[in-house]
Amino acid sequence: MFTTWRERLGAAAGAAFVVTIFVGNGLATAGQSQSSHPSGQEVLSDAARAASSTSATIGFLLEIIGFVLFMIFVGYLWGVLRRDTAGSGIAAGTSIVAAITMLAIKLGSASPIVALTLDRDHLDPQLAQVLNDINGAAFVLSWLPFAVFAGSLAVALYGARLVGRPTAYIGLVVGVVGAGFAVIGLKDPVGANPMAFLAGMLWLVVVAVRLAVRPGTRTKAGQQASDPALVGA
């Protein structure tokens, strides 16, 4: 049985993803309107400010780097979970599909903001507000696949004996509650409650750090590791 530094780095990419996107978002939106639903003129003013701000540019780049780190983390998970023989293959596959779906939504949601920044000097406030609202609605929509990702990943990791029962239960609860909040939030994106999404991100950091410290085991002939210490982690 052995572990590799590649697995440790792959797991650590999950925690780095969360930290990087939150730091990047904080830099990218610093000094912008704090309104939950800014007017078109506020959106245009924020776009002009961001275009001339070095910190906003760094923040945007950090967010992109964060999602690249998430790709690495998902690749790591695929490699680890495909070795699972505990009957949680459906959960493992669901977690990977949900992660890819969330990633597609998040990257796609950047297009309206990029267009807004590019054409900020020619857009009327109404269209600017629509572009900004598309980005906001996509953010709420991404909560749904993220919730499915967290819940199914919790089941898959427990089946692979990579996390203990408490960690798995917390992830499953976060996933179920997060899915409900996402569906409700889509009815009113402005008033959507992000607490379940944030809790899921925190859970992901904890799991990623745990996997980076103890990335699991690999056995000959594809047999599942049976180290009891992994079960109670």
C-alpha cells in the first residue's frame, strides 16, 4: 500500500480552490456597489471601476485560477473514487458529473460580465443590468449542482473509507439542504440564502485538507483498503 505526493497535491487543490475563489472575488468586487440588486447605472460604474483597478484584475485572475484548481481536484477525485469497490459507484459518478456541471455554469457565467466590461462605454443601463442579473442568476443556479456534488461525494468517500461517518453525514445534510435552498433561491435570486452553499464550501475545505494529510491507500489487484483508521477519520 502506498500514497503519492501527486495525490496529496490533488487533494490540496480542493482546499486551494475554495480559498482562491473567495479571495479573488473579494478583490474583484472591492469598492463596488453593495446593493443586492444594483441599478443599471451602478453596474456600469462598477464595470468602469473594475476595468481600471489592478486589484480587481488580480481578483478576476485568481477566480479563474481557482476553477483550474477545481478541475485538478475533480480529476484527483475521479482517480481515487474509481478504485472504490464498496458499492458506491453511482454516488462517485454522480459527484463527478455534478462537479463538471457546476464548473460549466460558473465559467459560462463569466461571459456576460466580460461582455459588460468590454462594451461598458456603449451599453445602456437597462442592458447592463440584464447582463449583471444573468451572472447573478447563474451563481444561484450553480448552488444546485454543487449541493449534489457535496452530498454524493460524501456518500462516495464514505463508501471508499476515506472519511468517517460524521463527515459523511454532514456532507449529505449540506447537500440536501443546499439543493433545497438552490431551488427556492431560483424563484427569487436577489433574496436567495447562500448559507448552505457557504457551509458546503467549508465542508469541502475540511475534506480536502483531510485527504491531503491522509490521501488514502492503494492496494494490489484493485482491492479496497481495509485500514480501520480510515473508517473512523
